[in-house]
Amino acid sequence: MLAVKNLQKSYHLGGQAYPVLKGINFEVKQGEFVGVMGPSGSGKTTMLNCISCYIPFDQGEITLGDKNLSHLGEDELAAVRNKELGFIFQDFMLLDGLSVKENIMLPRIISGRTGSDMEEGAERLCQVFGIAKIRDKYPVEISGGEKQRTAVARALINNPLVILADEPTGNLDSKSSKAVIDSFLQAKKMLDATIFMVTHDSFAASFCDRVIILKDGVVHSVVSNHGNRSDFQDELLDAIREMDGGDAA
Ligand SMILES: Nc1ncnc2c1ncn2[C@@H]1O[C@H](COP(=O)(O)OP(=O)(O)OP(=O)(O)O)[C@@H](O)[C@H]1O
Ligand SMILES: [Mg+2]
């Protein structure tokens, strides 16, 4: 599904190279909910931006489905971004001038695939996420939780291979965070969606199947969920504490 092999990326400032990703390796399977944790500056967003085709990387391979992203040109990358990836942004980024349903359909409209199945797809997602009643309302007229579910539905409208989320619960209180996680779990259960989420929040991460822990641009460890959420959260906290003294939990 998603495979990252020996991913390397440096930023160049003032003629000097600052390596940020130093050979990252992992795989995510179809239907998996995978988290990424690690201290601030460990390269989480940089890695997500490479997978998102937003920034070029220096070495290594990213494979998404049957496509090797390292071999694609600009137009092909734009198509991958639009069709194969779904994005959840920290502030959800709904367009105020569009209704809930129009916001959900937006990725389809952008890709010009506006056939009748677009409406059907949007309706189905409205049902799955319990927002059918508010489908014709505008973002200012709906609650925070409804906005989040709209954003998750929008990320799914193109039936992407993977949903990518960078700190989707970062600005939220614990109740709203749980609502975002619940919509991910719903997407996984009902639609076999694959979700890849960067988070600082060990509670949010404890709902993942697996959490990849980054440190200094490499995979420090991978912690798997064996079924008990609170045990898993404790293991994540231990792993993070062991790594950096506990300031990133
Ligand atoms: N566009 C850029 N140009 C130069 N350096 C950058 C750029 N973006 C990030 N960096 C540097 O790369 C390193 C990794 O940044 P990144 O944003 O990937 O970290 P992160 O793990 O997402 O951190 P956080 O948890 O704070 O979001 C940091 O040292 C950062 O200062
Ligand atoms: Mg970040």
C-alpha cells in the first residue's frame, strides 16, 4: 500500500545542508491505522510532506499502491495528490462559501470527475459520518465536530489509497479529539480506509494499530497495539520517555 524505503531529505540553508530524514523505512498496509510520534523537529511533518508529494526528497523510494513516487513528474504527482491521497488539515480548511456536501465533493470537482457517482459518493459519506441532515448547511452554521466529520468525508471522496493527517487533533479539546479519532475508526471499519496520522497526543495515538516513533530523522522504534488501548498508551508513553525524557508526550 504505502512503502517508504531509505527516505532521505536535507534542507539547504545558506549553502549548508541540514539532514532531516536520514534513511526512513516502513510499510503501511491497506486498512491499517498507523500513527507517527516523535519529538518536535524529528522530521514528522517533513516525512509527511514527502509522502504528500509536496516537497521533493533526496534519496530513497516512496511507493504508493503500484506507483513509485520518485519516478513521477509534476503533473503525475499532482494527480496522485488529488486521486490517491486524502488530506486532513489541522484546522480542517473547509471552504466557507460551499455547503457541507459541496465541500465533500470538492476533490472530485477539482479532478473534473463530476459524474453522477460523485453525488452518490458524497451522500454515502454523509450517511457514514452522520452528517446527512446538515449536508446543505454552510461551515459557519455547523458545529466543530460536524466540521471535522465533513473534512474526513472530503478526504475520502476520491476513495484514496491513504489518508494523511498531520496533528489532526492538535488544536482540539479532548472530546473533539476523540470525535476525530472516532471518524477515522469509522472510515477504517466501514470503508477499509488506510490512515497515516502524525500526532503528539498519546491518547489519540493509542487508537492506532501501530505507532512509528521517529527520532533525529530515523525510525527509533515501532510500537504495536495488542488490543488493550490503555496498555498501548502506557507503552507509547514509556517509549517516548525512554527516548527523550518525556517532554514530547
Ligand atoms: N522548509 C524548511 N526549511 C528548512 N528547514 C526546515 C524546513 N522545514 C522544517 N525544517 C527543519 O527540519 C527539522 C524537522 O522539521 P519538521 O517540521 O519535519 O519536524 P516535526 O517532527 O514535524 O516537528 P513538530 O513536532 O514540531 O511539528 C526541524 O529542525 C526544522 O527546523
Ligand atoms: Mg510537524
